[in-house]
Amino acid sequence: MMPKLVSAARGMLVLILTLLCMAPAGARTPIIGTWSTTVDWDNRQAGLAITLSIGTGGRIRERVMNHDGMSYDLMGRYRMDAAGATMHFTWVDYSPKQICVGGNCTPMGPPQPLGLPHTSHIRFRGPNFFIGTTEDGVSLPWVKQSTHP
């Protein structure tokens, strides 16, 4: 099942990941926080829920999950341009490194290539909503997750 998730998500994830990671590292900016979106969620076979955590210090983490709860994480570094509208990021690690079913484990390669630079553009539509557009022109709506003390 995980190979299907990786396969279905690969194209969508590249665009999502690219568009989500657009915040100035270390700066106080509205992009810092946890954001979520879905891709084709009504489709039980291919729908994905994506959560992106953008932190200060230039760190990002993205979790992609299917309807069955199977997921993978990508971790990376980012930096924003001076205007705060373009993010440059690179994935540097991922998990899990293997898939285990019924006691049998199989190595899993990265769901996205590691070490390759990406660029995304964002347009805020309020403090808790932005549209992210990837290098290849795909746009997704992102909603900021509220934090409760």
C-alpha cells in the first residue's frame, strides 16, 4: 500500500512541497506555523492529507498521509527571499526508511529526491490562509492550524 501512496503522491507532493515552504528562516512572519491542505481527498484510493510545519531557524517538515493512515515525512531546510514571497527549500531526510507488514520489512527509498533545490511562491489571503504555487505552476490552498495552550 505504501508504494501506491508514494506513487500517487509523488507528482502532487512535488508541487505541494514546493509551494508550502515559503517563509523567511528565523524571521517573524505569518508563514511560521503548521499548515494543512488536501489533495483529491474525496478519492478514497488516491486522496492525501498534507501537514506542513514551518519553523524558525530554517527548518521544515512535511507529513503526507492517505485515508488508511499510512504516511511519510520529509524534513528539510528553507530560506525566504527578502520580500517574503518566494521560498527556496531542499529536502534533506525522510522517514520511514522501511515498510513492515506482517513482520516482513522492506527498505523504502525517499519519496522525493533529497538534496535538490526547489522554489515556491505564496500569496497570503489573510493571516490563516495562503495559496502556494510550485515551480511547475500548480497551486494549492493552505490553512493555518490553530494552536491552543
